[in-house]
Amino acid sequence: MNAPWIIYRPEIKVLDCTIRDGGLVNDHLFGDRFVQAIYKTCIEAGVDTMEIGYKNSDQFFSPTKNGPWKFCNEDDIRRIVDDNPSEMSIACMIDAGKSNWKKDVLPKEKSVVDVIRVAFYVYQVPEAIEMIEDAFQKGYEVSANLMAISTVNDPEIDQTLDILSQSSVSTIVVVDSYGSLIPEQTEYLTKKFLKYAKPNGKEVGIHAHNNQQLAFANSIEAIRQGATRVDASIGGLGRGAGNCPMELMLGFLRNPKFKLRPIYKCLEDQFLLLKCQMEWGPYPEYMITGQKNQHPRAAIQARESEVRNQFTEFFDKISQEIS
Amino acid sequence: MNAPWIIYRPEIKVLDCTIRDGGLVNDHLFGDRFVQAIYKTCIEAGVDTMEIGYKNSDQFFSPTKNGPWKFCNEDDIRRIVDDNPSEMSIACMIDAGKSNWKKDVLPKEKSVVDVIRVAFYVYQVPEAIEMIEDAFQKGYEVSANLMAISTVNDPEIDQTLDILSQSSVSTIVVVDSYGSLIPEQTEYLTKKFLKYAKPNGKEVGIHAHNNQQLAFANSIEAIRQGATRVDASIGGLGRGAGNCPMELMLGFLRNPKFKLRPIYKCLEDQFLLLKCQMEWGPYPEYMITGQKNQHPRAAIQARESEVRNQFTEFFDKISQEIS
């Protein structure tokens, strides 16, 4: 095939993480009207799944300082989606070490949520497996999101994938939390994930961050290598540098079921104002942490403080810390 | 090789097009102090070539409405670089159909310029060849930049490359003027360019635009396929959505001769202010023209007028025009 990009692969499914990952910028303090606008836009655009937030615990996050999408109580979700009469499924994320999943993840028959995504660092694999099996037993489709993949060494990745491929997850996601991967690395990791996932009937997904303006490119690369699940967010909204922009991903996929116009309308109606209220995107501080394979924490702190935009000082600080 | 990205290829050379392409945003009305700052930064960062502007003709561009970097008179260049005692070479671009190259390109011994880059559309190949041979005869290293490659059909690309490979150019550049390519297309084009260039001892370069946030990714892809010349600009400054950011490219290349700190310092010292005075970057209007493989002209006009940020209307307009 000389020009494979002009066709499309119908098996590729898109998850919107605008509220879930974007909420990491504003402590999930989105108003209902904004969340409803995202829900409506995703349905109109043909998005397959909307991740509406975390089901994390109020033991770990103050309910007065954090908005409802940090906890995703059933009543809060239903206030937005009602019984979700659409074809789009609803996902929530639970964090290992930060959620009271045994209690807070309801039996599926009592919830409008369809998919539980389990997020964990490599040292949390044992709890992650328990979370996965618990959610699966309760009736959910389950996804495993191994975070900060750019910091995990190869034997540990292999071991984790070996365990996950024997678990009840339907999807295993390459998560570039630090926005540090280049497409060649994404190719390497996606092939590795597929090697374990495919023979066991599981899908591979990609969740990219935009520190080096590579979130879209890494997502394309993963898809090119065989990934069939991709995360994106409207306007790229997400922690720090943000995620793969939905408006770019849907254009790339070329599946006629996806519609770009509702996304551009949402950017116009909702995001012009939001850009005045919240900050995200590939600012130099985020480039620097991405280039140096560091958590964006220091960059977020710098941009929220009086040393914002002092790129040279920040570059020196990060260079010294890791040397 | 399992991890080729940790080493570097010493033959890869970087050209800075901050002033030349950035000047398309402000009619090349940069002050001397800004141009000097870019010159100094590029030297400190280890950049191989700085493209300081166009040598276009005042018959086609008003000298009262356009700054000196549209014309690059020898005196103007020397006011910035003196005799250019650095190891970095100086380039100027000449446009087919818009330059009086016979007269305005001086014999090399009378100029501080080292490289002439000839920019042309595919219908201008005959003049481009004359321009190339003229500049070569005058003593310059010459580069051929076939613009708007995403709109040229394959037999015409092959024919052009066949002719260029027999000419006196040292480099042939893949120019994605519309910011429309995805990395798979860049792979295809780079391989084609290399097929003609390599056996004839010529290098292949890449000049990318950032409409789909893929300027860096497409540049990486071209390099991965064997390109050895790459254009970048500080802060991604360039027409419309801008170019491949220098701060990302130098980080990717990993050649110890390249230094990132001077680029971040320049972003801090020069670009925070510039961002308040000029606009460039992957705004939705530029995404839309990139996705639809259109010249950014309509997007630039929209963003400079009262319909700025009316993404839905712009999406409809472009969709209708090309259907």
C-alpha cells in the first residue's frame, strides 16, 4: 500500500479525557454546564467513550477543595448524562493508592458507568491487579493504565505486561505521563505491548502528553504500529502541557463516523473563555521536564509561581537536579 | 540497534529560519537588536546556518511597507554580522518570480552570505534551475526548496527531483508549506527525495509547518529516514502556525555541540515580549487549513480580521470552498 493514510481502520476507538485529565489543572472544579457541553460535543463528534473523571477517595482529596469529577459520585454523573441514552460509553478512572475502590466502585447494575480505567505506577502492580479483578467482577469493562512508562525499565515492563495479559483487562494503555517519548520510543513500546496483548485478545491504547508537541505524533505512531485505542481531549486540555488534541486526532482517523465540526464549535463556544481561566499547553517549562524525562510537577509549580517564564533559571534547576 | 535515539548522527546540520520565515508574519520589520539577538543565540547554540532573510526584489515588495530582511542588502546583513567571524554560515532565500536574482545576488567574494536557498513552486522549475546555476556560478552553496509539496503530484515530484539531482544544488528540501503532512507522508516523500539525491551526492532537508502540531514530528521522521538537513526556528516563529521549534529539535538531536540553554535564554529575553506583539502558532484556523491541505492564506486573513476565533464559520467556509 503506497498511501495507507487515505483509508481508515474501523476498529480504532477514541476516548475523550477532557474532564478527567483537564481536571488535574483545576482540581476538577468544572461547572455542570461545561461538563454537559463536553458530553454533548463528544456524542455529536462520534467519540466512543467519555472519561468523566476519577472515582478517587475523599480520604485522599478534600471534597471542599476538589470538584465532583475527582470523585464521580453516581448522582453527579447522572446529573450530566442521565441514563446516558447515547451510544457513547462512560468511563471513570481509579488511582491505585488514592481510591477506596472496594466501596466506591458500585456494582455495574447500579451505575451508568461502563468502563473503569485503573491507573497505577509500576510499584503498584499488586494493588492494580486487585482493582482490575474487582471492577471486572462487578461487571465493568476494565482498562489498565501503567503510568510514567518512560521511567520504567524493560524487565519490569515485560513482567507487568505478562501479568496484565493474564488478567481481566480488555485494554492496556501506553501512558507517557511525562511527555517524554519520541515516536521511535512509542513504536518500541507499542510493539512490546502488542506482543503481550494481542495473543490474549486484549487491545493496546495510547495516552500521550504534549510537552514536546508530540502528543498527536506519538498517538499516530502507536496507531500506525497497531494500537486500537487512543485518548484525546478537546483543545488538548490536560495536565501541564496537555494531551493529544481531539480536533487533530479525529481529522487523522478519517473514519466518516467522526465529525470534526462539533469539536471546532466547542472550541469556539467553550474554550476561548476557558483559555482565559486556565492554563495548559507546551510552554517551555514543560518542554524542559519532557526533554529531561521528569515529572511535570516542578514545571507546574514554576508556572503557578513568581518564577513563571524564567526559563533559563528553570533549565539550570532541572539540569542540576538530575545530574 | 534497540535504542538508536540515544546516540547522534554528526552529519545532521540545522538551519535557523527564525528571521526569514518569522518575517512573513510581520513583513520582515524586525529591529536590528532582535536580529542580533537571534544571530548571537544561534552561534552560542551551535546552529550550523542562519537564514537571515529573503533577497527579494523591491519591484515586487514595497521597501516602505517591508523591513530590510525582505531584501537583505549586503550593508544590512553586515550591520548585524559584520564579516561573520563565527563558524556559522549565513543563508538568504530567493523566491522564483519575486526576486531580481541576476542583479541582487552578488558574486560570493563581495558578500558575507554563504548559502543561497532557491524557493519555488513546481510550475517554476525552469526559472529555479536558472537561479540555482546562477548562484552556484557566483560561488555559493545552493539549496533547492520545492514549496507546497503536499499539493504536487507524484510524476511531477519525480521529474523535478530528476532535474534537481543533475543540477548544482547541494541540498534538496521537502517543504511542507501547508503544514498538511503526517509523518507517514513525510516518510514517503523523504525516501523519494533520497532516492534521487543520494546517488548524486546531494543532501535532503526538511522544512515543516506546525498547523497540526506535527512540525517537530515530521522533522524527526525525515531525519529518521535519512534527511541530514533540518530547518527550525526559535519558539517555532514562522508564518501562520509556525515552524519546528529549535528548542525541541536541538534536544532531539543529542549532538553535544548543540546547546539548549541559549535557546531558552532567548525565549525568555526576546520571545515573551514578542508574543505580545506578533501572533503565530497552531490556532484552530491553521489546523483546519492544514487538515484540508490548503494554503494558510485564508486562516491568516481570518485571524487578522473580525472573524478571528469563529472556528465553526471558518470550518464551514473552507469545507465548502474545496468541495
